[in-house]
Amino acid sequence: MMSLAQVLPQSATTTPEGHLSVGGCDLVDLATEFGTPLVVYDEGELRSAARRYREAFAAHAPDGEVLYASKAFYAQAVLRLLREEGLSVDVASGGELYAALRAGFPPEHIYMHGNAKDAGEIGELLDAGVGTVIVDSLDEIGLLDRMAAERGVRQRVLVRVTPGVKPSTHSYISTGQLDSKFGFSLEGGAALAAVEAVRAARALDLEGLHCHIGSQLFDLAGYRAAASLLADFGARHLDGDLRTLDMGGGLGIAYTRGDEPPSVEAWADAVMESVRTEWARVGLPMPRILVEPGRSIVGRAGLTLYRVGVVKDVPGVRRYAAVDGGMSDLLRPMLYGATYEALLANRADAEPAGALRLVGKHCESGDVLIQEAQLPDTRPGDLVCLPATGAYGVSMASNYNGVPRPAIVFVDSGRARLVTRRETYADLVARDL
Ligand code: LLP
């Protein structure tokens, strides 16, 4: 089990009976009490990730802000916990805005994203008094300005730019390149046109720039490259209007045993040093820095428990083990070819007995959680644990095949609390008229 330590919460241990335990709670007991699939988060791990971010950035820039990118996981329990830890929040839709307001984030500390915000969402954010809007298109700038003016309010904005940096990650989660649906490219004058449009707007105040170069990044060089391009743009076009710079999120986490992501502290150092060096080079005063981590706050804190229902051998080919969830609760393997580890929570000490294909219960051949899972001899009834499913797992879940979305439990100091109940069959038809 211990070779998997970096993909599990730090509180993970094996009990004398050989059960995996997290946050002082035996996972076999949790599966019995709450059913499966079950998503379990270690509260201590969530809090410590939030604190490490806050402290790492406070050490560099006391006036900076760490915004939690709520798309990674936006249950009320995690939003309240991260608000208590002093984080601000990034929302990317009216629904995420609703969740953040409901969890008690002060509107001033909410940052609203979205490449296609509609008039409904713009009305919602203006009515809520959201502090900062990250504008993504000229159409949006026009609409936001009109609607803010109609209400007689002024809206602070950051302009989202795509610096033309292509980090090494999956193309679906790489966002900073020129050919992107997001933001305004520095190349070709789009970013400058956006800055001019905001300056000309009646009701918008230009606060600075935003960029997010990609997600699940291990290589920090992209931040320096982005900072360099942003500094040149700022020096040429922004003078005093670059008070705030939002460098986005993107720090990767370990999904499998070979993964060695940079630490939060190393990431913070790289981001801050990049900006400091590049701003000094062009002779601009240091801006207030915002960052927007999502995955690296919640990813490692969460794990998913599945019950094995079926084990089947295809002679001469392979063994399959099918569990009671799959692509409906964890789409990442199918969507990105993402890889995960697996272990048996009920026999955490048992030696692996070769590879098997861990599959879900959906009517799709591609519903594979792990192509080659190294598991002990696995039988129906075993409890499989997939570590590091805390980010973009339940937030990307669906009801495909009428499979109810899983329950979510938070564990801390030997206590478990249900924070999101399991969906019921009645929930599946509740909206149908
Ligand atoms: N800020 C912006 C503007 C973003 O677009 C994102 C992620 C973040 C912050 C947070 O990035 P993080 O720190 O989590 O890397 N569903 C994909 C990830 C999509 C990320 C989209 N944007 C996945 O499961 O890997």
C-alpha cells in the first residue's frame, strides 16, 4: 500500500484487519454504512492543501488572493470548508455562482468566469454584486457594460488573455494556446482590442489581466513564458491599468505511483518569481497576484470506493472486474485517457496478482476505469478504492444509463459525515413533466 502513499491522503493507513483507513475511518465500514459507489474526502487533507496555498502565497505577496476553482468539486461542504480556510472562489457559470453564494462566500470574493456567459448569468452576477468578472469576448464586454449601466452600477473586470503558450498536458485541458475558444490572444491584436473595449465602456473598470495556461501541469516553465508575454503586453498597452494579475490554476497532482508533481510551495515560488522577474524586466510595478487552483486542492483528498460485482475471464486474453459505478461518476479515464491506481480497501495488504481490466457498469465498451489494474486476486464483493478522484470526478458526473450519482462523505479524526446524499431513482425522474 505504501508505494501508493503519494496518491492517497496523508492520513491513509492499514488497520490490523488489513482494511484501508482514511481520516481515522475504516473504509470497509464506510462502504457498509453509506453504500457504494462512495466518494470519500479527507477533511484534514482539504484544509491542509488550502492552508499551504494561503501560506505559500502570503509569504510572497500578502495582498494576493487564492481563489478556489470550484469546477473541480463544488459541493456545499467543500465550498464552506474552503471559505472557512480563507480562500476566495472562482465560478464558471450561474450554477457555480449560486453554489458559492449559498455557501456564504462574500460576493466581493467571487470571481466570475465563462467563455459564453449569457444575459441571465450576467444579470445574476450583477444582482449578486460579484466583485470581479473575467471577460472572455467582445460580445460579453458589450453586454456586461450595457447591463451594468442599466442597473447604474460599475463592474470591475479582468481581461482573459491567451498568451500563446502550449504547456505539456492533454490538449482538452490546455487552454493558453493561440487556437483556443477561451479569451483574447495576445497575438494578432485581440487582447488589445479587448482592453480598448473595456476602457471605452461606460460601466466597466479595467483591473488587470487573467491567464490560465492549462491544467494537470508538472512542468512550471509555461508560467515563466506566459509571464514574459504578459509583461511585454502590459508594458506596451496597460500603464497604470494592470493592478491585478490572475495567473490561473493548473498545478498537477499524482494519479499513479510514478507521478511526481511539484509541491504547492514550488508552484507558488515559480509563479511569483516568474512575475517578479518579468515585471522587473519591463519596469512595471508588481501587480496584486491571484491564483486559481482547483485540482491540487481537492484531488488527493478524495477517493472513490466501488463494490466488485462481476469477475470474468476471457481465456488467453484477460480478466475483467466490473464495479457498481464507472464513467458516470469518473469520466476522466474515458475522456482524457487518464490513469488511476486501484487497491482493495478490504485487503489492503494483499499482494497484487497480475493485471486485470477494471470496468464500469455502463453500456459502453469504453467504460473502463483502469486498463491494467494491479490488484490482488479479486472477487465479487471486494471493495476497490481508486485514490485521487477528488477533482473533476463528481463535478463531471452524469446519470448515463440511469445510474444515480454517488453519495459523498467527509471524514475527519475518526468521524464520518454524509455531505451529499446518494441520488435516488426518484431523483432521476423528478424533473420529467
Ligand atoms: N482557472 C481557470 C480559468 C480554469 O479554466 C481552470 C480549469 C482552473 C482555474 C483550475 O485549474 P486546475 O488548478 O484545476 O488545474 N476536467 C479537466 C480539467 C479541466 C480544467 C478546466 N479549467 C480534468 O478533469 O482534468
